[in-house]
Amino acid sequence: MNVAVVGSGYVGLVAGTCFAELGHKVACVDNDPKKLETLAGGGIPIYEPGLEQMVAKNVKRGRLSFTADLADAVRGAEVVFIAVGTPPGEDGAADLTYVNQVGAQIADALDAFKVIVMKSTVPIGTCDGLTRLIGAKTDQPFAVVSNPEFLREGVAINDFMRPDRIVVGASDERAIATMRKLYRPLTRGGAKLLLMDVRSSEMTKYASNSMLATRISFMNEIANLCERVGADVENVRRGMGSDSRIGRQFLRAGVGFGGSCFPKDVRALLQTAHDNGATLGILDATVKANVAQKSKLVEVVKQDLGDDLTGRQFALWGLAFKPETDDMREAPSIPLVEGLLAAGAEIVAYDPQAHETARVVFGDRITYAEDPYACLEGADGLLMITEWAEFTSPDWERVWAMMRRPAVYDGRNLWDPRELLGMGFSYRGIGRRG
């Protein structure tokens, strides 16, 4: 099938590339000349494992192209995906400016029946509004479909190619048939396509991310209570996760959630509830708990060393909001770094991928090391922020020898406190016992 994807950011580029990998002919549209130049030169503007190689392969085979000409891409497509940004406004609601702009441009370009698919995460009712907007500008036939993405940064290709489910919100029979045909390479392999009404599809995305965010905040609060009552949250997690009604996913305590999805989507759903006269008390508590958790390690450090950290130096392992990405959006490292800097501390940080994106946030206020051990010389504490695989089994003797004060603040409960305490380190985790 011929597919156009408008927006070549994270979602659009991954989706467009994966559709090409499935055999479709895909034109990705973007209005950023620098991004198009990068893509045309064989690079990609984001870090996602395996994506650059997949882009190059499908470009070479003629199934994937990049263009600034939206009208031409729309006219040549059977299916047109909208994958533009919906950034949060001051009130937390999703800003639909780009969605509406693209919708108007698609309307002007329509020359035959097209299925217009909303891939961006949008508030409930957006697709109905888009149908009205496009219908007011054209007499050409079309159908608007909701098809939310469920991609996790770092494993997005696998998530697309081996989905838990494919959610499609549609009522037009031609559109439904088109979506079944589009996803046939995946459904033939066993993927589930869940057909529902458009508004339920839009709600499914927000409800899913909000549920996962709630689990994270719940476990963080349980961890904080564990510290007070002498329990170990890792034991609690294993006990809870063994219950088939609960499961093991998203039960790890830490320094809070970040990224482009969970914080934004939870706030957007809260705003939707407010606009419709409803109260979502659990989600409100989820947000408040997450904000507090991001300051957790700053408070712990100050408990150990006092409020004035002037002359103290700290090593940070990890800056991105999660492993296998360079994404710094709402990363827990941001309030942590700002809190330590405000107290007078100096920071030397290492992240395998996020140095450039971190510079946009911190500038030269912190030092960026070229390897994890380079952070440690003269450090008064090692703070684990992002659980990259390379941090799992460090050379602790080397770590000890380099630090001025051998103290470990394990914000992801990555290490065994008994091992470190036995070596003479001071260890503070999230809800852990020694």
C-alpha cells in the first residue's frame, strides 16, 4: 500500500520506517529542512536502537522516502498518518495547533477517498473535530481513524513489529477494510487488531499510560514507607509481582517517571476530566507523588551531608529519562541536578547517549565525562539515575579507589546493598534494607 506519514519525529519516523519494513511504500513528510537533510544523508535525528539501519535499508530498496511536499505525498497515498507533536499547554491540555494545521493542509490536498489516521496522542473527541475541520474544506470523500501508538523508547521497533495489540477506532467500512489490509503483515503473524469506536480508541491510549504511571508512583510511595517500617521494597515487589492478578511489570521503585508520554498524557487526561466536570483523584495523586519522588535523592544527600553542599562533588551515572534513549524530556535527572546545583554542589555526569541533549538542558553548568569512571575522581557520592546495562556490574574496587567519599545513592535499586555495605560503601537506595 502507499502510505504518507506527516511528521518525522519519534513516532512518525519509527512508524513510517516499520511500515516500509512490512513492504508498504512510505513517504514521510516534515517541514524541518535540517531534519530532512539529516534523513537524506543517511542519518536520523533521534537515537533508537536499530532504527538507523532499518531506515537506510528501506531507503535503498525504494520503499521509504522523505519530503517536504505534503500535498504530493497525500495525493499519492491511500492512507495518511498524522504523527505531529501535541505538546502540553500551561494547563496540561494537549496543544492541537499542529494537528489542526496538518488537517487543513490534508483537506486542501485531497483528490480521492483517503483514510486519515491519527497516530499522535490526542484528547478524546479530537478525531471528531478533525472530521468536521476537513469536511468543511473539501467535498472529497475521506474517513478519520484513531490508531494510537504504544511505542516504548529504546525498544520501539520491537513494539511495532510485535505489538501486544493494534487499536483501531473507526466506523467507516472502507476505512476498516483499509486498516485491516495495512496491518495484515502483522495480524497474519498473530498480532491482535482491536476494532472499536473512535472515542474509545483515543481514551485507550490515555488510560493505558495513566495506569502505568500510577503503578510507578504507587510503588515509589510503598518504597518510601518501606524505609520507615524496615521493609525492603525489592522483596515486596517480588511478592506482589508473583500474584497473577498484579503481574511483574512497572513495579520497580526509583526516582520517578519522565519522558515524552507518561507526564504529558497523565496531565492531559486530568485536564480532560476537569473540562468534563469529572475528578480523577488517583491520577492527581500520581502526579504529585512523581514530582516529590524526583527530589528524593537530593533530600537523601542533604540528610547525609547537610543543606549546604558547597565544595562537594557528585558523580551521576545516567541523564536520559530511561536507558536506550537520548531523550531528556522530563527526565528525573533534571530536578536532581538543579537541586544539587542550587545547594552549591559540583556535578560530573556520564550517559552513553544523552550528552548532547543534556547540554540543551544544563549547558556547561555540569561536566560531561567520556566514561563512567571518569566521573568518580574526588567524588563525594555516586548517584545512579538511569539504569543502562553497562552500569549493572561496575568494578567496585576501582570505584572505591577513585572516590573521596565512597557513598552510593542508588536511584534505580540496581545494586545489591549487602555487597556494597560489605565492601565499606555507604549505600542508600529507594526503599531498600542493608
